[in-house]
Amino acid sequence: MRAVRCHELVGPAGLKVDELEAPQAGVGEVLIDVKAAGVNFPEVLLTYGKYQFKPEPPFIPGGEAAGVVSAVGDNVSGLKVGDRVAATMVNGAFAEKVVVPEFAAVKLPDGVSFEVGGITLLTYATTYHALVDRAHLRQGETLLVLGAAGGVGVAAIQLGKHLGARVIAAASTPEKVAFCKQMGADEGICYGTEDLKERIKALTQGEGANVIYDPVGGPYAEAALRGIAWEGRYLVVGFAAGDIPKFPLNLILLKGCQVVGVFWGSFAMRAPELNRANAEHILKWVGEGKLKPHLDATLPFAQAADALQRLEQRAVRGKLALVPFL
């Protein structure tokens, strides 16, 4: 099979296409013929060796894919050859075939394309875990989403609305804020030109946001925290800005708030059945049209480096999908 591998930890430029022996499904595993794979910011960090885990090159990036089950191992009972599925994995999606444990694959509803299935689970499962399992977001609360035009940002807007929250989307340009409103946000803040804390206060009548969803980190994190409501929950999702912020603890005391870590990858490994149930909820809602993942563009695997560069340059709205070699 052909696969995209990272040979050097120099960023997207370290990616090359290789010919490899196809993997085989073992006990409790399924082999998937990949039809589409999602592109996520952790892949950018992995190619620099800057993610939470650091695989040794050469390795195949890619944490989510959709395709068709082409073989099953012993002790697989819920899936069969020919099933259309979406799946998550640690690495390996940027390839023509990938093996995953059965619990990591979920059937795609009829009418959901491989491209949409391939871009959904990582961002929406991360966000579902964040909003439901960690923040316990309640109907009528206000949710502030930072980096709202990106993949997890769009997921947070749509899931927040579906769960009954009022959603304020914060993004870096007026164009991105407008896009976020198209995705369902009630209000928008352009933190490139507006005072983030003051705008949060103005849009919440001085009360602040009940839940803050932060996949960005960097210089706006403290300003967002200063705009949190009493007993609010600040969700630490990631650090796309590159810098890991440090909060003055007195702010957390004065706000009576919680700073809550969201490490979806560890959660998925520690609670696979709960994670699978979350994924089934998400794909059901996608199939019903209640959630609409935004596909920015589809590229062939051979252009994986270009896809990661677009993500690194903040030039993607929603998600990119990679499809097998054309």
C-alpha cells in the first residue's frame, strides 16, 4: 500500500510518500480501506516533534479516517467486511489501509459521505467530551469559543447550540467571525481588533461566559479568563498558538471558577466504551442533519504536506480531508 510518512521532524516538509506492506487485522481489530482522512492540528505538531507524544520517524500521521471494513480479526462481533465506518487512531490514517481496534470504529449512517465521516470524529468527539463530560454545559448557559473558525471551534459552535447554549465565537479576523456566525454562533468577537475581556462583558451584560472553550492558548487566554462568569468552567483543550499560558491563581479564586483539562486522547484510551457511545451520538446527529461538519477542501494524500501547511498558516475554515492517491 502507499502511505504518507514523516521522515524528519522539520514540519510538513518532512512528509514523503512510501510504498509499504499492508497491515493485517489482529485479534479484536478491523482493517479499513481508507476513503478519506481528516487533517488536524496535532499532525502539524507531530511533524515538528512538539506534540504530547513523540513517535520516532518514520511514522504515518493521521488520527481519523473513514472507509470500508475489508477484513476482521478474531473476536470481532459488531463489525463485518463491507461496513462503512469512521474511526479514530493514534496515528496511521494517511494511508490506503489502517488497522484499528473494533471499539475505535463506528458505523457511518446512510447518507454521510466518507469525506464528512473522515473529518468528524476527532474534533466533535473532543468537543463533546469537553462540553458534556468535563464542563457539564447546561441549556441556557453562555459558551465562549476561542479559535472558533477552526475544526474544533466549528464543532464547539454547533455542539454548543445543539445542547441549548448561547454561543459567542471569538476569532482573529472579521471574515472568520462572519464565517462563525454562518456556522451558527449567536455573537462574534474579533480579538484581532477588539478588547476580548470587555466584549465578553458587554455581550453578557457584565455576567461573563459560563463556559470558555480554548483550543488556542497563547496571549488571549488570560483575557478570556478575566471574562468568565462566577463558577464558570475554563476548558483547556490545546495550544494552537504555540505558547502555553500561565494564569494568576488569584483570578481563579476571585471568580470561583474551575480550570478544566480536556485530554480527549487519554480519555478515549481509558474509557473506550464511553468514547464510542459519544461517537455514536455525534454520527447520529450528523446523519440527521443536526450537526454539519464544514469541509473546507479535499486534497489527495500526495498533497498532505500542503494540507498541513495550510493548517499551520491558519488558512483553513473548518476541516480539510485527504483522499487516497488519484
